[in-house]
Amino acid sequence: MCDSCNSTDCLLCSVDYMSIAGSDCYCPERTYLDLGTGCENCGELCDSCNSTDCVSCYDDSTMSPNSSNPGSCTCDSGVSNGTHCGDCLALCDSCNSTDCLLCSGDHMQIDGDHCICDDAYYQEGGSCDPCGDNCLLCNSTECLECVDNSMVTDPKNCSCGSGHYFNDTHCESCGNLCDVCSSNTSCTTCDDSTLMEIDGSGDCQCINGYYYEAGCQACGTMCALCSAENCTLCNDTNSDFDPESPMDCICKERFYQEDNSCMACGSHCLSCDIDGCSTCEINGTIPDEDHPEDCVCDFGTYLNDTDCVSCGNMCGSCDNIDCLTCIDNETMSVTLDHCECSDGYYLNDTSCESCGD
């Protein structure tokens, strides 16, 4: 490779850029001799090479020959700055001098020379942790952007406001009178959990005894179902709609109201209240002293189908066959269907008088 020399040294090499060493010529460091073109540079990070391969890297402890680019070396990890390997940028596990080639964990994506967390994840040290429910952008303490702008935060999670549910992409209304739901046909909590219930269709409605008008309003007395104008169903089969008050129901004849129900009056009673019978249905009957809810025939009479009939024969109480008690049990005694004066007494009109000594 020497074009000109003397007895001891080469004076001029035959190829440009070659260096002289005594009588020999050689290519400089990090180049190799190509017989056609002269000294050619080795590839990136290669310290010595031939025409086909890198023989040694700048630093064999941190670099390896690049199989995809023979004649050069690549960093085992980190990024090349031209002469040595340094750390890759944030979240990047493998890189070259300009680009990140592989992110360091899950839920990451390459962004030029570094990696960033996917949507709905945030960087925590060297990893990407998930944001809260339905949160698109966050940090370690709060959600910064929800998947739907109408959502509210608490502060890490996003949720649809009262009366709405999330349908995978945005918030939608639960439906009529519903406060919490999983879909517009599946309500789980009504606006008023005390006065509302969920019907078979998944909608909310006022419970029996209430109608809806800016909230659940109570129906009238003893009314089970109603509108804002009138009662449509009484809550007791022994009641009827009140003709004078269309929101109310009243008990039928022979019944009285106790709390929210109709209770039957006593025997032979036409009208009554909780204290007893006020109107007996049969002439001659009166409320019983011992059982004021019932009507009985007055003293000295008995009930014969529809009328009170006199017992007669000084009988105080009787049935249609026998006398049961006398009008004066001290001076009289029962004998079958009538009363007679007891021994020592005689009949004086309708009373028994003592015979004397």
C-alpha cells in the first residue's frame, strides 16, 4: 500500500487517508481497508471492523454487534450518544439516538424519543397506573377529564349525575322519576325511596294511596288509587266513593271507619261508630247496655223476625217459646212461657203483692 519509500520508511501511501507506520501503511482507527475505494468508516459504535462485520464495539460491556445492520453496534440498553450508551428517556426501555423502540411496561405507547401512558392511565414512577372509573385523564390525586363532560368527579372517579347512567360512551337519562339505574329500563332507586316503588317495567311510580304531581301526593281518605282529580279505587271492599268528596271513600251502610278500614257494625245495627250503634234497624230495638255495638229488643219484648214482640204474662225477657226472666224476679218466678207470683205473694194487676202475716 506504499507508493513511495526509502530504505527504511514509506513516504507516501497509495490510498488517501491511510496512516504510515515505518515501512507500512494502514487505515486509521474505526475504519477498514476497501481495495476498491480505500479506507471506509466502521458502522455506528463499532471500534474495529472488516468489510462485512464489526469485530469489536466501543464498549463491549454495554454494546453488541447489530445483526440487522452488520458493521455497526447497538446499545444493549439505553440510547447511543454517538460514542457510548446512556439511559433512554421516560418509560422507554430500548432506544436509539433519536427514537424510543420499546416501552418499559404495559399501558404505554411510544411518543418519539420517549413513552407516555395510554388514555385513562397516569405515570407513577416507572409504571402506568389506571385512572378512576370513567376517567380519561388524571394524575395521582384527581381526575382531570372524564369520558363524558357531563360527569361529576369525587375526585378520582367520574360518574353520571343523579337520574343518569353510563351507556359505555356517555351519560343518558334513567327515565321517569328514577334516581339510580343501570339502564333506562332498569331502575334501582327512585327519586323518593319512601313514597315510590319500581313497577314491572322498571319505571318508578307512587305507591298505592298516592298520585304524582310535583312529587307523590296523598290520595283522599281510604283511597288506594287516584289521580289528581278523583279516587279510582277504594282500599276496602266495604267502602264506596264519596259523592260529596271525589278524592275520598266512605264506608258502606252497617260499617264504620276505624283507622283506614271499614269495620262491621254490630247485630241489627244500621249505623254506628267506634263507640257503638247510633241507629238500630228494627223498630223497638235499642243499643245493648253490655254490648253497645249491638241492638236488642227492649225489656219485656223479644225479636220475632223483623219486629219486637211483647213477651207478656209478666215476663221480662223471653224467646218465642219460653219466658226466661220475670219483670220482678224477687216476687215472681218463671213457669214455662209465663211468670207467676211466688209463694207468699198475690197478683195485683201486673205486680205481685205480699200476702202479709
